[in-house]
Amino acid sequence: MSEYGEFPLWAAIAVAFFILLGSSLALIGTIGFAQLNSFYERLHAPTLGTSWGTGGIVMASIIYFSVSEGRFAFHEIFIGIFMTVTTPVSLMLLGRAALYRDRTEQNTEVRNSLDDEQP
Amino acid sequence: MSSIILFWSISLAQLFLAIAMGISVSRIARGPRAQDRVLGLDTLYVCAMLLLLTFAIRTGNVLYFEAALVIAILGFVSTVALSKFLMRGEVIE
């Protein structure tokens, strides 16, 4: 933490704002993931951390490395693009798997109840 | 002044992300069904990747970004493989 001495104040405030925004959004999304009731509601909560949590922290690191190195540093953008592209794919696959499992189990439950009703 | 702002904001962000990782681990432990545990693993690796990004800002080292990118890629592949396994019962058809 010793090279922060000549870091300008406006950049420090911008980095602090974006990193606190990203981490608190990730925390809020995870709290919602722990608190919500059904699985299909819980599926939406962590996307708060993957969309604006990742965006805020990536933007903070872009500002920090651009100011401290004196040139435009854009190597963090790859992480942001990758998370934006892959999160809907993985969550859609997971939601379809959960829907398939729920339908299969409900069908077996319905069949079992019908079997119980028939003498 | 700027060093104090950066130090406390990054420490608070790391505390938030550590709490988020703990909450997702608790959801993995008590999740009622298998898809809740897979979603908890997904949330856990996203929070770990964000924690590595904050470590990169804290130390000024660029090598943490490669580690974060590797975590993101492996987490995406593992989530897709586990979802395929939950849906079909096998990963490669």
C-alpha cells in the first residue's frame, strides 16, 4: 500500500465508489439468493452480482490501472465481456434442467396418487 | 488522503465479498435440492473471481487477472456440465 502516495484524489474517489458499488451489489444478490423461497426466484438473485457487480469492479480496476500506469488499460474488459456472455447461457441451462426435473417428479407424484386412489 | 480512501474502500469491498462467499457456501450446505447447490457453486465462483479482482487492485499486480479469467472459464464450463448432468443423467451424449 505504499505506491498510493501520488495517486490523484478524484481517481481514488471514483475507484472507491465503483468498487463499493460492485461489491455491495454482489452482497445484496447473494443475500437475496439465501432468502428467497422457491428455486425459480432464487435463480434471478445472483445475476445482480454477475451483471453490475462485475461491471462495477471491472470499471474500478480499469480506472485504477489507467491512472497508475499512465495509459489506457483495457485487459479487464475481457472478464466483463465473458461474464456478460456466459451468465445467461449457464443460468438458462440450469433453469431448464430444474424445470425438467420438476416436471418429471410431478408426473410420478400424479401417477402415484392415481395409483393410490384406484382400488 | 487518497491512500486512506483506497485502503478502506478495498478492505470493505473484500469484507462484503467474503460475506457473500460465506452465504453461498451456506446455501450449498443446506440447499433443498441439487439445482440449488449447483446455483450456489455458480454464485461462489463469481464472488471468488470478484475477490481476485479486488486483490489485483490492492496489490497493483496484473497477474491476478489471468487467475480471475481462469476461474470464470472453469466455472462456466462446470456449471454447464452440471446442468447437463442434472437434465440428462450424463454429460456427453
